[in-house]
Amino acid sequence: DSASNGFSFKGIKDYLDCYRSGKLTPSQVAKNIIAMLEDCDKSTPPLRAVVQWDQEQIMLMAEASTARYRNKCTLSYLDGIPVCLKEEFKVVPYHHRVGTVYLGTEPEKEDATVAKKLREAGAIIIGVSNMHELGTGTTGCNPNRYHKIARNPYKPNHFTGGSSSGSAAAVAAGLCPVAIGTDGGGSVRIPASFCGVVGLKGTFGRISCHGSLPLSYSTVSVGPICTSVADAAIVYSILAEPDPLYPYGLKQPKATLSGMCAPDLKGLKLGVDWTYFKACDDEVLSICEKAVKHLQSLGASVVEVSLPEMEEVRVAHAICILSEMRDFLQPDFNKHFQEMNLDTRANLALASQFTALDYITANRQRTRSMRFLREIFTTVSCILTPAVACTAPRIYESDLLTGSSDLSFTVRSMRFMQLGNFTGIPGLVVPIGYSTAGLPIGFQVMAKWWDEAVLLRIGLKLEQFRYQTKKPSIYYDILA
């Protein structure tokens, strides 16, 4: 429970309270959502958060959940909770387009593992969400005919961030309290930060990627985008476990939430590399420094650490993710070049310039960086950074027609993200405030491999730092 001043997002608990008290049924909620989905397609500009949905499918899941509540035999805390999944995942019966116009010509017949698990938990899948084409960017700008550009619920003339753009927009706009994204270079954490919600990138392999398009097999993790840290913990506890169909996560230790609700942060050492930390906009820095002091006031100690070779990490991560995407998408690049967005073509063309030697050198750097982190995590419990160095950028008219390509923005937006993707450590972003223009600002906590529990513990305390939550200018109250 959290005491709220004024506006607060509706989370899992709010839905469960309505269902358990009989105030609303999952079927009534589903009808509300269908009305809102119709409305946000007609609004100016259209929100474009959920790009494929099916009224009949939504109602079927909702009616099954309503019957379970009636018979008091619910399946999990997600029973009756509306969720959406990024279009990178296979979800029956939607088209697995992955942000393109040429993939997923036929409806899917098989669910990705995360979609299957959400169904087994009783969740209502309200559809699949918008994304940057093939996950190749951090704005969420996708001008093609099936997708169009997802709008930031706080300021609709600004980007959501990418590549899980629609997932973050859907959660911030109140369409669902939970969405699933993938994160290969900040693709869960950047949009969560820009849209003022919580985003968790699990440890590499922690949540199964089976059934998502394998764009980059060594950098991508799956994670939830939610309205609160507690909700992220619930979704994480349901999705995080080995999947026989996904070999990278088979040897993982059991996921736990131990110590998450400790009353304070006593005994925790928080690592900060101040030179790295300060490489962001002044407005972002000033609020992030205050958030660090807030964590100290709860008994944590802040330890100065040095994150070595961060420039090498930046370049090596780019080489790894782009080389792997180019390798996987080689046939698409040859066959569907004309149907790709311009920035996708540019990124894949850039990727074709890397050599085998570059890729091998980049992976040697990965081994080095993981060793440095192993040493750092013997002295601190986690590493703190701002989430993104800036707030969400503006959408220009030309972006709607031809897309957007701004490499300097891409580099800035990924600055605090790449370490987690490159080395596989988990990261959590939590909204901590707003810029003078009213755009959300987020804070990031990273921990050692498999230690998501400490992130969630610190995240719960970070939420108390934000003295108010501003209501997004596009917001649907499904429970009203």
C-alpha cells in the first residue's frame, strides 16, 4: 500500500480490490477497455499504444476470469488483470509483425512462453503493443502503416522512447497496469523512464525469450513495465523461471523476493561512479542526486566506485547488438529492404561494416567488463545511475512521414543502459519526478546477476521519494 497525494495510477491491487469486493467483474473491466481502445484510436493524435486487439478474445479471457472469481478459484494475483505484450512476442491470434509491414503475414498459432504463462495466470491479454521497427531504435518512432508513432501520455507531441514504445504508453495511459517488453539496449527501461512508469530488465536469461523474434541473442532480456515496483515484483515472480525451450536461463538460481519489504535500507552499500552519473542534463542530475540522498537517509551507505572502460563498453555493446541483428536479419535486409523504415535500413547498413574481428574483440571486452563488475559487486550491493540522460524528445512533423534518425540522441539515451545489456546484470528504473516542462525523469538501480530482489527492495523506497505523481494528459481510468 502506498499513501497517495492526489493522482495515483491504478495498479494490480486496485483491480483485485474491485473484483474481490464485487464492485466490478473482469468482464465489466474488459468492456471498459474495449471502449477505451476504440477511443484512443480515434483521438487526435491517436495514442497508438496497442496496435492489434480483438474484442472477442478479450471478452473470452475476461468471462473465464469472472467465472473464477464467482467460484472463488482464481489462478494467481494476475487473474483478471489486463496486460499487453510487445509485438516482438508471438501471441495467438495476432500477427507477429515485430514493428514491420512484411513479417507476420498470417495470424500466430502458438504463444511465446511469456504469453502462455500470463494466460495460465488468468491475465486478460488486451492485445499486442506498438514497437520501434525490429527494435532498432530508442525513440519508438515507427511511421509505417500498421503502427504509426506511439504517443507519450504525458505529452503527446513527445516520443515514448523505444523500442517497447507501446508497452510503456499503454501502462502510463491506464489501458493496463502491466505490459511486457524486451530490452537489448534499454528497450524496456528507456520507454518506462520517458513515460513515468516502472521498468524491470531481468538478468540475462531470467525470463524466457522463447517465442520472441531472436534479434540479438546475447543482449536481450525480457521484463515487465508496470505502474509500481510492487506490481513489477508480482509479474517478475510469475514469469521468472527456467524454460526448457530457452537454454540461456536453464541454470538460473530460484527467483526470490527475500528482504524486499524490509523497513529500511540499513546494511546496503550503494555504488556510484560520480563522473559517469553526472553525464546527463542538469535537470535530470539535480533530481537524481536528491534521490541518492533519500536512499542514504533510509540507512544505506553510498560508496564511490569506478566503472572502468565505459567508452569501450559503449562501442562493444553496439558492435554486439548490431552484428547479431544484422546476422539474423540478413535475409530480410536483402529481400525486404524497400519495405523497411529508413532508420532501420541505416542501422542495418551500419552493422554490415563490422567485421568478425570487431565482434570477437567486443566479446573479449564483455569478459573484461563482467570481471570488473564481479569485483565491484563484492564491495557494493548495487550501482546507481540516472535512468536516461535526458527527457523524452519532441516529435516533429517530418518524423510522422519518414521516421527519425538521430544518432547523437540514440547514444545519449542508451548511456546508462548498455552496461546492463552488455554484461547481463539486471536493472530497474523508477520514476522520481518531472522536468519543468512536465516530462517524467527516472532513476536506475543495477545489481549483480540474479539479484533482482535487492533492486525491488531499493525501488520500493525510491517510490517514496516522489512526493507526487502527475496525471498524464492522456489517461483512461478503467475502474471508474
